[in-house]
Amino acid sequence: MKDQNEVSNLQIADPTSNKNLRELLVQIIEHSEKETTRTHTPHWDARNDLVKTVIGLASGSIVLTVTFSNSLTKSGTLGAWKYLLFGAWLSFLVSIAAAIFSLAVSLKLKKFSSFWWDRKTKVLTVIDNGGSSEEIAATLTEGLPAFGKADKFASWLLGASLFALIVALALLSLFGWNQLAA
């Protein structure tokens, strides 16, 4: 594959250079799409699997504690401790909500390969219209920062979901310890 620095050395006004530029940019875009998919897909898949696990754990915990809440709460021993149970349920719900949003953002990131095909079409249009190298570079990189931000946001949402899950489990453990001690 040709070096990416060759793009700036080609003259767009020359028809043969224009053809070379088109071929070079198509190669660069196709290579970028393959490499992005190859390097990021395992990370995105692992994050999505972890998110699904968090959703399952939090949902299961809510179902079990609600189902057995009568057994968990001994009459006369609840007092202020019931707020731990409600806090745990609320934390589980926050965990599920953050995980669902993380999954939604991550699934949109998997459409990243279509971004490259869209770039290819737009860059070739700019070349055909005699665009400058600055216009070509701007068109090629337009929208890339949004994907980086979305990836970080999905990771942040997963972190928030895990934190809420840990808080919920801690609150539920404290509630259970109190109920067993009573």
C-alpha cells in the first residue's frame, strides 16, 4: 500500500494524478475500515457482553429480592433498615438504565464501517469537483471525533452501571446482614 503522505504530493489538476489520488484514497479508506473493525470490534463485543451480564445480574437481583421480600423482612426488625433495601433496588435500576444506554451507544459504534463507505463517496465527490487537499482532508476526517466521544461515553456509562451495581450489592448485603443478625 502506498504511503499516506503521497496524498499531499499529488496534483489534483493533472488528470493522471487525479486518478492516482482517487485510487490511493480508496485504498486508504478501505484499509482504515478494515483496521478499525479488526481492532475495535473485540473491545466493543467484550463491553457489550459485560453490559448484558450487568443487566442480567441487576434484573435477577431485583426479581429475587422483590419475590422474597416478605421472607427477607421480619416484622418488627425493619425500622430504618428498609431504606437499605429500597436503596439497593434503586441502585439496581440505575445500573440497568446505564447499562442499557451503554449498550445502545455501543451498538451504534458497530456501524462504524458504514462511516468509511460514506467518507469514500464524499471524498471522491470532492476530488471530482476539483477540491483542494485541505477540503479532501477535512472531508476524510469529518465525523471521526464523534466516534471517539461515543466510545468513551459508552465506556463511562458501563463504569457508572458497574458502580451502581456494586453500591446495590453492598446495600443489599448490609440489609441481609442486619436481617440475619436480628
